[in-house]
Amino acid sequence: MKQLAAHLSGYLKTATAPTPPSSKAFPRRPKVIFVILLSVSLLMLFKPQSANAQAPQQFSFQGVARGADGKAVSNATVSVRIKIHKDGPNGEVVFSETQIVETNSVGVFTLIIGGLIGGLDDINWGSDNCFIQTEIDLSGGANFTDLGTTQLKSVPYALASRQWVNNIPVMQTGVIGSGPTLPTPSVGANLIWYPKKAAFRVGSITLSPLWEDASIGLNSFATGKNSVALGENSFAAGHFSNAGGISSFAMGNAAYANGDFSFSAGRQSTALAQSSIALGESIYAKSVGSVALGMYNNISDPTGDPLPTDRIFQLGNGTSDANKSNAITVLRNGNVGIGNSILAPEYLLDIAGRMRIRNNGQTAGIQFNNSANNADGFVGMKTDDEIGFYVNNGWRFWVNGSNAYVNGALVSTSDRRLKKQITTLTGSLPLLIRLNGYHYYWKDLKLGTSLQTGLIAQQVEERFPELVTTNKDGYKAVNYIGLIPHLIEAVKELDKKTEEIATLKKELASVQEMNKKLSALEASVKELLAGKSATSTQTSK
């Protein structure tokens, strides 16, 4: 209460009484009477049964009674009448009370205004300009001398900066925009209800101008240390927080909400633009309607009128003012950049670095790993109905419907060191001979409409079951590449048979040559035998 009285005493002007009439007019009184008003302080005594009390019921009044010689009128019983006028020193009397008080050894007396009859709660402290009139009778009677009327520069209520006492609630009604202008609050702890602007301040300040009238926004609220709510309908809380925009919100340590309808929370976070949001540490939201989260985001983006390339979302992952960066950046045009170096993404999704899509380490996914850091290595749509891989400045593999295309060599893993239980294929030729090739068309047009060439999976499964797979729907597929080793072995078998045939042909030619020789020899023998027979016949004759 002493602190409260000290606060209010700084706002009230000291009231001095005018020169009193001569002693002839008042022969029974001292020649000169004057009272020096020392202070008016709140007692903060509310009726506990009234939840709608509009003003304090009592406040203290202290003065000094002195005679014409300037000496204090000590240890005397005096009568003091207090009147409160509104709207001027001669205005309507809204309160009047007379009290009998005792002066002390130095002439000081104290009375509690409102302590006898009450009635202070009927005064509209928030809108009325109040003046206090003091009258005194040093004899303790009712012949009062008017000591003058002075304006209460600060009404005895929460219009003046003060501390809350005993957790008693404060309520006041009045007309917003009227009432006295706020005096300069003192440095230190303060509580201010400012009806003229429907504004509230509670906390402490170290710089006096922070909570003066010019720094208080209409319908605003500020709490904490050196927090300022300058914008209309603004809110500021914390340490050096500043809500400067209309309907702005700033909370934390040096949080700034400069844009209209902006929101800032955290440490040194700043929402500069209209409808922007900044949350975190050293975070800046500079574009209209933008959101910035995290720590130390990159602030190289410009301010100004909205552009398609403005950053409307940033997730900062920097570590200091010297190392500001973004993990994610989204532009107003919808482009998304992931990675510290993608601050102006040129595509709908622009990723700086290697990417892998998967559920967890044990499940399938997609991984993009360009270890050579080349400007290619893409997966995408080759045409409207083709998807493929673009590598080394060209499409190397793509799929069109049920057909797959490879621009280059197709290589399969076949290192001996990766295999076990290796056995040689045998009898491939007779199995292959029993297979038939076919022309056909797909029943499902989604699989293709052109003429196809291939095998029947069921026939292949009968001869080579390891080359046929069956999906969950029961449909079968053939591993055509798996037929190659069987074809190789079949060719080798054919080659062996070819060699055997060649050997047989040589043997046959040799036999045929021998047969020719035998035929010639046989002819010669026949000829010799025929000649010998003729000679014998002639001799016998």
C-alpha cells in the first residue's frame, strides 16, 4: 500500500488553500488556516458480497493544519469536509462527507474518504473529470472555511499504474474512448487499466516511454517486461515482445509481430508481413501469408508485393546467425524444395541430395542415389504412356504398356562366387524340342493390341517348372532368359550330333570309295577270268 500511495502521489497535484479571511470575520479562529494535501491513495477495500463493484469504496486523505504564523496546529480536534465535484470545480457534487479527526504533534491528520457514508462506488471514475474540494473547521465545529478545489489528475483507481493488492479483482465500467489521458507510468512494476483505449498492461518496464499513451494500441494487452502492444487489438507477452500490427500477437523473448494479423512466438522470432507466422528461434516470416518454423531460417528472400516465387513456408534448421539454412522451402506457386541448397525450387518437387522412399529398413521402397553428382539420373514419364529411367543424357529403360525396352545391354548377376550347388544341365534338347512357339493376341487389351510371339507357360512348366512363376491371381509367367542356358546346352548337343554325323559321313565316303575299288577289282577279276577261259578253249581244239 505504501508503494501504491507513492505511485499515486506522483499523479496528484498538491492542493494549497487560499489566504483565509481576516480574524475580524472569524474572531474565534486562528488568523490564517491552510492545509497542504500530501497524498491520496487507494485502500482497495471492496464489498466482498458485490461481484459488480465498479470502483473502490474508500481512499485515504492526508494533510497538515497550520496557523497564520505557519506553525502546525498540533494535537487538536478539527472538522474536515470533503466534496467531490464532477466536470469542473463548480460542477455537480457527487460526494460529500464530514469527519472529525485529530492532528498529531506536527499537525498532520489523516482521514479515510468514504469510510463513514460510502458512496464512492457511485462515481464514474473512468469518464468523469473529478475535482476534490476541502473545507476545515479548526474548532471541530461546522463553520467551515473553504481551502480550495483541485482536480484529481489521476482518479483513485487502476487508471494509475499500481500493483495488485491481496489478489482482489478490479472491475470498472465506462465509455471506451473517454476519460483522462494516461499519465507517464513509472519505471518498475506496473498494472494499468486504460479505459480510454480499453487497454490493459501488467508487468514491468525499464524504459519509461514504453507504456505511455502513444505506445498503447486500442483494445490491446501487454504483459511481461518491456512488452509493447502498439497495434489495434494486439497482444504482447514476455520479454521485449512487440505486437505492432493490427490484431497481431507476439509472445516470448524479443518476439516481433510487425505485420497486420501476424503471429510471432519464441526467441527473436519476427513476423514482418501481413498474415505471417513466425515460430521458433531467430525465425523470420517476410512474405504475405507466409509461415516460418524452426531455428535460424534463411532470410535472403526479398520483401514487398506478393510474387509467385515468394517463400510461403520455411522450416529452418540453421544453428546460428552465421549459419542460417532451410530444411524445407515452399513457394507461393506450389514448388517444394527439400534440402539446404534448394531455396528457390524450380520444379513442383525439387530435392537436393539422395532420396529413398521406404516404410522401414526391412521393406521395399525407392531410392535415388547419384553418387557421381551428375545432372542426370531421373525417373519419370518419357511420353504420355511411357515411364522410364533417364541416364547419361538418354532414356535407357522404359515401359510402354506390357512391353519393356532397354537402350543398351541387359546384364544379370552371374558371379560364380555368389552361387552354390552348381550342376550341369543335361537333356535340354529333347525338352526344348517338345515346346512349341506361337503367335497370339492378348484378351485383355490393356496388355497390348499388337501381334505377340511367345510360348505357353503351362507347356513350359511341364518341361522346365523352375522357369515359370504364378502370381496371387493364379496367372503364370515365363522366365524367357532362363531358357537361354537350356538353348546353349541343346546347341551343344546338336553340335555333338553334327560332329557324329560328319564322322559318319567320312566313314560312309570311305566305305563308298572302298566299294568302288572293290567293284573295279571285281570287274578286273571277272575280266581276267573271262580271258583265261577263252585261252583254254582254243588250246583244246
